[in-house]
Amino acid sequence: MALHFELVTPARLVRSEEVHMVVIPGTEGEMGVLQGHAPFMTTIKDGPLKIYRTENGAPEEVRIQGGFAEVGANGLTVLAEHAEG
Amino acid sequence: MASLKELKGRINSVKSTQKITKAKQMVAAAKLRKAQAAAEAGRPYAQRLAEVMASLSSKITVTDNSPRLLAGTGANSVHLLVVANSDKGLAGAFNSNIVKAALTAARRLEAEGKSVLFYLIGRKGRAVISRNYPKAILQSFDTTDVRTPGFDEAEKIADELVKLYEDGRFDVAHLFFSKFKNALTQEPTEQQIIPVPAPKAASAKTDAGAVVEYEPDEEEILAALLPRYLKTQIFGALLENMASEQGASMTAMDNATRNAGDLIKALTIQYNRSRQAAITTELVEIIAGAEAL
């Protein structure tokens, strides 16, 4: 079960891959997105985005700043102004 | 008639000019490739953002309580013209075309009885606009100390614009830049940026039927997205401008190199002719001298 995840900044497409789960630092609390999540849109506060490639693996962290996340039929898209990691 | 030495000097000076224009042409070609790649890389973000904006604004009706960036100030009297130029010349008519478009728009707006202010990005074009509208330059943004204007610059410009807007300095803002079509053609373009024009809802098919949850609600998200959308628009314009500048520069320098080649050819022919004439005169003199003996 894989979630299609894209991280886009104005300068480039940072990530486009299949992952297990992504934890987003939403403005109203952290939330984990798995495959098959309901359509959803939220703004993001500055903080680490945790990417779990496998179910039990250690997460990879990407610090993002100024952005929002959208979950649609084709997976999760995070638009951020700055991303590093 | 110019002496041989003078001609030789001129040929040499044109030759060194040609070297410069050729070097500039090659630099522009390399930079153009880079600028095009940057413009390409920025496209997914702009596209996504426009889609989201479209689907959001189709769900919200603009009222007096809507964010002012979307609804406008309610007035339509002071127009701000944001003119994006480059810092360097040697790019043919690139800068003057943008300035010309801005000045035409300024005259049109003034004829409609509106007042016009300018916000200038880049060093070129400042002189022309300040000569035509000496008191209308509100602010200018300096890009001389950065090599390639990037998202950070776009961010700063957008922040300054939003601040000026919130201080009530202007009602409508238009952005002037050069749209990159290909290396030969660049199109001076005018685009309204404030109030933010709602993107066309072309993406209606992407979320047809899906009930999307919003967190926080639509209006708050929209309010958060508007400044970002503005930044992206400015960033896109800066990228287009950069590619256009390099394209225009490449074309202009190609022409200059060719003209210099023609000039060198003409001067060389003239040089050889006068050299031959000098030899002939000398021979005639010697023969005449020998005959006189």
C-alpha cells in the first residue's frame, strides 16, 4: 500500500515518490496521511515533515516553511515556499 | 582618404569589438539554457497553486469581508505599475520594450483620469521613467547585488507591495515584464496582480464530485494563500524576464557579431585597395624617375 507523495517548492519539484505515510505539521495539529485518505486541504505551520518510507522504518525529516497540503485522488501534494533536508 | 595606418587601427578595433560581442553571445546562450530550466522547474508549483486557487475561489463569494487582496479597496483611482527590468544592457530592445509598454499604459490610465505610480524592479529603465514621470516613482527594488533574482527576491517584492497596498498607497497594481516565447521573440506583457484576479476554474474536472475537507475553513486558507499566490506570480514573471533577457541578448549580440564581420570585410577591401594604390604610385614615380635620366 503506497501513498503517492509530492513535495513542490517554487524553485523545483523536490520529491515525487511512493511512500508509506507522511506526517504533516498542520496549523491545527499534526496529521498523518496514509493511502486512501479522504480529500483534504490544510495550511501548514513551519516545521518538520516526516516521511515514512516503510511501515516500521525511521522517518526522514524535511523542514518546510510556509505552505499547504492537499490530499486528492492522486495522493498527497505539499506546496511549500522553502524546503530543506 | 584615410591612411593605411588609420585603416589598420580601425580594423583592429572592430575586431576586438567583435570578440566582445561573440563572447557575450555565448554567455547569453549558456545563461538562456539555465534560465529556461529554472522557468521549467517553477512551473509545477505555479500550476498547482493556480488550480487550488481556482477551486477555492469558485467556492467563495466575494463580499465586503473578503480579504482585501481579493476584493480590492473599493476604489479604482490610484494605479501602481510594477515594471520589471534587468540590470544589464547589451540585450537589444529588451528593456526599452518593457518600459514602452509601461509608459503606454500609464498614458492610457492618465487619460482615463486615474493617477499613476511606479514601482521599479532592476536598474535599467529607471532613467526613462523618471524623466517622463519624475514624481511618480513610489519605490524601486534593487537587484544589482544578486546574480539571478530568485524566490527570495520575489518574496521581498511581494511583501513590499502588500505593505504599500495595506497602507492604502494604491488600489490596483499591474505588473510589466517580458514573456519568453523563444530566443527570437519576447513579448512585453501586462498583468494585473492586485487585487488578485481569480484564476479561471479550468480545473473543475480534477475534483469533480469529491467533497474536500478544509482545515481551517476555506476563507482562512484563501487568505493565507493570496500573498503566496502573489509571490508566485512575481516569481514567475522574474523567471520569464530572465529567460527573455538572455534570449534578447543572444539575438542582439548575434546581429552585432555579424555586422562587425561585414564591417571588417569592407575595411579590409578598402585597406588592400589603398595599399595597391600606394604601390602603383611608387612604381610610377620610380619609372618616371628612371626615364628622366
